[in-house]
Amino acid sequence: MSSCSTSLAPARSSLLSACSTSSLTQTFSMLDTAAEQMMVLKDFQAAFDTCDRGLESLSNMEQEDNRCGEFKAGFCILGLQALAELNQWHGVLSWVLQQYEHQDKIPAKIMQMCILLYSKVGEPAVMQEAARVWLHCPSNSRVTGFGTVAELYLLHVLVPLEHRDEALELIGGEVGCAAFTEDQRQTALEVVEGKERQNHEPPLNPEFSPDSDITALPVSTQGSIIRKLEAMLRFLYRKVLATGSGSFPLRRVFLAAVLLYMLLFRMDPALPSSFMWISKLLQLLRQMWSAMFAPYYQAVKD
């Protein structure tokens, strides 16, 4: 009996290896299908469902090797992107944690994508605890991509949330020493200090801004000025037309005066207060153009 069981052991091991290889082949096929659904067909829900089935099949395998870990990360990356495309980004971190159970076990690439995702949707605080735990796990400091996670955590989580003390601790502590070079640490300090100065600088007073001559005036005063300028321009325009056909140089002088006025007052076309004035000015310029050149066009046609 002992001899028989000993002879069956290699056969059993070979059978398990064959089953494992077959399962991994099927898993790779599912990963390829999910990528096609995601990138080619743009069927994000089908891609996510395929990723879910692939992760479930991986969890049922008896042993997990490096290939299983790579497939698992691939499914999670595609599933994360599918959830984002479906506008279900709220559940991305919880779904990733369901696959890895512990925050410090999440691969660096997935941690980077999560930080960028929640930063893009304006919710960087969601990743604060998970990224902090991940960065302070000693085994992760030797992982490829550790420095990138630290950089993204600093720039997209701590700086936007204005957590200056934690940012300085990150840069000068063990995490910073492992993640950044000396030059990178100096640059990171400058970024944090620049953000701090920006937050404490008082806003510029619009009354003393050189480009706010018109916008600093009350609305009623602006309307009165616009009406007076419009009346003056119309008066000058009628005077120019009344001078007759020999007044072409005078019309040029009038047009140059209007343009010079625009330059001197530095009216900004992007300001809402300038819209009415610019519209009126364009209307007057069109009328001037028609009065100056319409006779020539009519003569050519005749």
C-alpha cells in the first residue's frame, strides 16, 4: 500500500499542475475578453462583469503564484476603469479592497490609479487613509512604483487638502527618504511652502488693479458712461458723413481715434461689462464701412 501511494504521488502532482495550467489559460482568455470589451467594444458593464468572473475564478484556485497575482491585478485595473467609465467611481476603493482585503496589499499600480481617480473627481480625502497605510508598510518600500505612489499622495491628496504637517512629515520621514532623492525632497518642500504662501496671501483689491478701471465702477455709472460714449460716437459719425465725398481722410482719422480710445482704456473683451460696448462699437464700424465703400461696390456692379 505504501509503495502504491508513493507511485501515485507524482501522477497526482502532474494532474494538479495540468489543471492549474488549464485554469490559468482560461483566466488569460477572460482577461483578453475583458480588455476587448473595454477598449474596442466600449461595453463597460460587460467588461466589469467579465473582470468579476475572472477574479472569482482566481479566488477558487487552491494555490496562488506570481501569474495569478498578475492576472488579479489585470482584472482589477480593467474593472477599476470600467467603474469609472460607468460613473460608479464611489465604489472603486471598496471594490478593490474586496479583492485584496488589506490596504497595504494593493499593488502600486492600482494604488496610483485610485489616487488619480479620486483626485480627478474632487474627492482626494477618500484615498488618504488607504495611501497612508500603504506607504508606511515596510514591505512596500521595496516595491517598484513606491516613489510614484508617494509623489501622487503628496501632490494629489495632502497638498489639495492643505495637510501641511503631514506633508512635511512625509517628505522628511522614512517614507520620503525611501521614495525621493535629495533634489526631489527639496522640490517637494518648495511645493508645500508655495501652497502655504498662496493660502495666506490676501486677495488683490480690485479698486487698485490697473485692469479694473471700468469694472470697479458701479453698474449704474458704467451704463451712464456707455450711453454718453455711444451718443458721442453717433454724433461724430453723422458729422463725418455730412462732410461729403471728399471726407475719406477724415473718416480714417475718426476710425483711428476710436481704435486709439480702445487701446488707451484697455477694455478687456472677456469682461461682461464690455459686451454691450463692443457690440455697439462693431455696429457703428459696420455702418461706417458701408457708408465708405458701398458707393464703390455699387459702381462696380453697375
